[in-house]
Amino acid sequence: MAEADSGGVRSVQRAIDLLALFDTDHPSRSVRELVDATGLPKTTVVRLVHTLEQTGLLWARGDGRIVPGTGLLRWGELANRTWRLPEQAKRLLADLSAASSGETVHLYVRQQAARVCIARHEGTRSLRHVVHVGEEMPLWSGAASHVLLSDADGADVAAIAARAPHDDWSDALWQRVRRAVADGHAVSHGEREPGVSGVAAPVFTGSGRMSAAVALGGPTIRFTEEAVAGFLPPLLETARALTTLDCIGGTA
Amino acid sequence: MAEADSGGVRSVQRAIDLLALFDTDHPSRSVRELVDATGLPKTTVVRLVHTLEQTGLLWARGDGRIVPGTGLLRWGELANRTWRLPEQAKRLLADLSAASSGETVHLYVRQQAARVCIARHEGTRSLRHVVHVGEEMPLWSGAASHVLLSDADGADVAAIAARAPHDDWSDALWQRVRRAVADGHAVSHGEREPGVSGVAAPVFTGSGRMSAAVALGGPTIRFTEEAVAGFLPPLLETARALTTLDCIGGTA
């Protein structure tokens, strides 16, 4: 029974991993490609594809290619509805960008070992920081990550730090997280990508739990100490207003 | 091994069924609600939710509610990209509506025992036929279904007919499907919903396989024999043009 159960979780994971092989670069796949990419036996892949076809998550196009199924249209719509910000919140992000020399604003939530961009207001500068909605960024780096890890314990932070391409990142990350808690915001320069800086502040739920990080991102050359000092007041004001709206992940 | 395998497929099915419990009327759920709705033991539900959270398909909002996860944002975008028609094809649907007294045009594909609307051009009449993109309709009724079943064998059609709320629908459905093949189009009046009529024609893939059905739908009172005779030439022309474009389910 316990074994069948763990087999079950493993199968769900496999099915999800299989779906994850479809992306912008691979909008369609053949069974052969799926076998090669997963390393699973062909019989297992065929069975998984069959199950996913039955439920509308995959669709056999008729030219031997398999594509994301129509069932995902419905879930995509549902996810959009859950994560789409109310107009009032979108306006807050736009106002923050305008008040911060036209830098790009992103809103991130934690998703396991990643932060996911759930909303953005693209800046007006020609050199700008671009992260798309739905895009996952590593949680071991960046001001938004330090903010999102504010309520994480040492073991959690250590596990995240272990994913960084640096030796002994655990202490450094922990210090950054503690500092974000103490300051009520975080600033980072080129932690993951040289020349990219960020300033982030926490958004809380109605019950005071960490909910999201609102962040300004742009080239380090424009994120001088003076510029950051100017960004902070509108950023903190925006974070407070988003906390009051309490709309991250929907309200229904 | 065989047992673990079938347990695996069952688990995938359960996970998908669990996700399907989130819809427009239920954008968030508690574990308690999921237990009640699935009839599964709480331990099983908790394990499934945990697996789905790990992979970003579900998200715990922090107020005890579980919502569709950010991972679905990416898949939704991917499904949209796969199923979004090129501008040229959208224009064909709009032109067909204009040439057919402003009736609504839908494009359906077969998805197991259902037909799913993948595109539409809403009509201009105040009483109009509305099926949303991503919505599933039963395959046992309607002109679009008869067209989509053109390449199905007797056993397939019988299995679909068994889902109808009529006794012995198998022969009736088979006759309608054969007639659609012979005529190259199908017409239906009030088969599922009294007072709703449809006219549909087949769209084929480049290799000549059934791909989709393009359909005009509206109130029976406007779908007189004379009106349908007028709808047919532009409908068949549109179906041929969509066959030439060969764009159903993406092209990449």
C-alpha cells in the first residue's frame, strides 16, 4: 500500500514533468522526443501520454506531433483569473514605475525554491529589466528573494542556498534575509546577473503572513545609492497599499 | 509491477480530477472541501495537494484556501499559443459570420467524448448562440459532432451514443454521421437544447484527416431551410480555406 502510494506520487510527478517538456521552444513533441527527453521506457511514456490525452492535457495533432491539449485552455483561464491583479493593484504598479524614473516593477510570490513573477509594469527606459509573468527566478538571489524568505527558518534558507552556484552561500543568504527583515526592504546588486540591481519590499496577507515582494529592477548603473534612496519611499508606500488590498492569489 | 503501473495511472487521473475541482464557481478550495468533493481519504488528498503544490499547480494562499498555482500560468500561455488561430483564420470566421446574417461561428475539435470550442466569432444578433473558448460540449449531439465523428468507426460512435440521455441513440447517431459524410456537411435542430440549431462543415489536416468542424449556431427559428441553404456556400468555402491554412493545434 505504502509502495503503491509512493508509486502514485511518482507517476503524478512524471506526468507533470512530461507536460513541462512542452514550452515555447518545443510547442509540439513526438513520442520519440519525449522518450529521449525523459529517459523513461517507451511503454511508460506511451501510457502517460495516453492518460494525459484522455484528460485533455495533451492532444495528438494528426501529423504525429503531440501538443498541449485543450484542457489546458480552461486551466490557463482559471490561473489567469486567480492571479490577475485587480485594476487598482495594477495602477499601483504603474504609479510606482512612474515615481521611480520609469524603472520596471515586478511582483513576485514564492513557489517552493523559486520566485514567480505574477505581475509587472514594464518600464519606459530603453535598457530595462524584463521578467515575464509566469517566469520563475531562483530564490537564492536578488532583493525580492531576500524579502520573500523573511519568514523562512534556517534550514529552509540553507536548502535554498544549496542551489546557488557559489560555495557556502548559506551564511551570506541568511545575513541578507535577516537584513531585509531588519530594514523592511532589500537591495541587491549583480547577485545573479552582473549589472542588474533590485530593490524590494514585502507585501503581507490580512493575517500578517508574507505574501509577495514588490520590486524595482534595472541596470546597476542607474541604481546608485542616491537613486535607491529616492526609490524607497514610493516602493514602501506601494507595498503598504498592496497589503491593504490583500489580493495576491485572488480573494474568492 | 503491473499493479504499481495501474496505480500510477490512477494517481495521475486523481491528481487531474482534483485540479478539475477548481473552476469559475470554485476559484479556491479548502482541504476539507477537496476531501468531500473527491470522496478520497484525507491522507490521500493531503498527499496529492502536496505533490501539486511542489510542482506549482496548486498554491496555498495563506488563509487556509488552496488556489490554482502559478505553474498553470505558464501552461495556460502555452495552450493559448498552441490553439490561438492565426489572424488569417480569425478573419475567415469573422467573414463567415458576416456572410451568414450575423450568426455566431464556432470552431470545434474532438477531445475524447467531447467537442471543445477552440475559437469563435460572436454574432451580432441579440439572441445568439454562446459557447466559450475551452468549453466542452457532448459529442453525441449537434451538427458539429456529426462532422467530427466522420472518421469514427461503429464501436466508437456507439460508445459516444451511450452517453446520450436517450435510449438506443446509437443507430440515430450513426445515421447522422453517415449523412454528414455523404453530404459534406451536417444540419441539426434542437438535438440537445430545444430551439438551438447548427450547421457544420469539416476542416481537414494536410494529410486529409478530420481536424475540426466549423459551425454556425443560432435559434432554430432563424435556421429555416431557406436560411440554411444560404449559409452553406460561405460555410463550405470557409471550411476549405481553413483546410488550406492547416493551422489547427498549431503548426510548430
